Amino acid sequence: MPLPSLVDTHCHLNFRAYADDLDEVMKRASDAGVRNVIVPAIDLDSCGEALALSQAYSGLCCALGIHPNSSKDANPACVEQIRDWSRRDKVVAIGEIGLDYYWDKSPKPVQIEWFKRQLELAADRGLPVIIHNREAGDDLLDILESWVPNLSLELRNHPGVLHSFSGDRAQAERALALGFYLGFTGPLTFKNARALRDIAKSAPRDRLLIETDGPFLTPEPYRGKRNEPGYLPYINDKLAELHDLSPIEMGRQISANAEKLFSLPLSPDKTAVN
């Protein structure tokens, strides 16, 4: 039976959770039909790690940025370093950046300052953004609604993705109106995720992305274990069911979405995570 060709648009493969068996993780991903994985950074050190991984594996790309929980340690030199690194091959986005009001790791004004600075960087470099949002949806969308209208026409048509979307319907509609994509992760498969599935079902097919956010948010039936790109088909299958498509059709649509947003280097029919 043919496999859908899939793109994992968010997986932290540089994390210690994968240190002992990354080659095996990549092999399982390839066997599952995953042809690209985007590795996002969370701080300056992980920017370097993500860059190195993208060079070591043909199907890996990376995003560079300072996560809101790391923003207390940010400074202008960090942003300039990211600007310089963002010119390298296989850097496809600025991220993950955003706001996080759940964890008390960086003061809100500091988060907002460095979120805005990195949005300016993305606009200057012409790169889409990978957005982290936790319990900060309205403030975050207010900022994005001020940012998008000033973008170049090309970037305004695909400004980025709200990764691991967990907001409400109103926030989803605001994001979609701005041109953003919605990324869905393992919780889409959970039994108690009816509201999230309703949002995923109503979202336009050409604005859907799937991601593992590994090593976190593992889908059913592996919930509670380390997540990895090889589990991406479970999320794709759930989206296919919601949109009354076959997994092959859903995978083809989502791969096309990912390729458009991130200008990925491979065609959707190639599996190349190795």
C-alpha cells in the first residue's frame, strides 16, 4: 500500500531525547513516508545545533529564532547572529518565536519586545515565521495584525504558521484572515479534543500543516512516549478523516502547503529523510 508523502513542519531533533538513536529515528521517519522535517530553534545555542543537523541529513531544514521562554537572555547581538545565519542554505523560517504566558520564565514586556524584533528580522529577510503561542493568543494576534499589512506582497501571502495550534475558533479565524497557516499536532488525535478537531475540520485545506513538535505531544496510540517524525501519519490520518479525504490525498495537500510556505527544496513525491 503506498504511503502518503509527509512533511513534519516542527520537530526538535536537536534535543537530548534523540541523542542516542537519531539515525534510527530518521530511518523510521523515512519508512513512514516523511520526506522533510523542519527543526526549529529556541535559543542561540539551538540555532547552531539546528543548522548543523540540516547539513547532516538531506531531508532536514531549520528555523532560527529565540523562543519567548528564552527571551530574558536575548540581546541585540543574538538577533544579528540569527540574521547572519539566516542567509545559510536550508534555513526556511524564523522561529520558533512568539509569546508564552503559561510559563513564568520571561517577563511579558521582554517577550513582546523580542517577538517584535524577530518579526522585523523576518520581514527584512523575507522569511516566514513559526509562531509559538501559549495562553497569549489575543496579545499575539494583535501584534501580528499590526505586522502583516507592512510586509512585502510575497511574504504577506504566506507570513507563517501558528504552530501546534491550541487556540479557540475566534483566534483561528483571526490567524487565517492574516494569511497564516495552522499547524496541528498529536492532541488532534486525543479523545477529548473535539473543539480542536472542529477547528481543524473547518479550516481551509490549503492552510493546514501537520507537525509532531517532538519529543512532545505524542499522538494516540503512543501517547506518553517520546514523539518522533515517524508518528506523523497518525495526525495526517485524523485530518484526512475530518476532511473526508484519503490519507494519500491529505498528505499531498499538506505537503504542497508546506512547500509553498517554506519553499522546501524537494518535490512532494520524494522521501528523503536520510
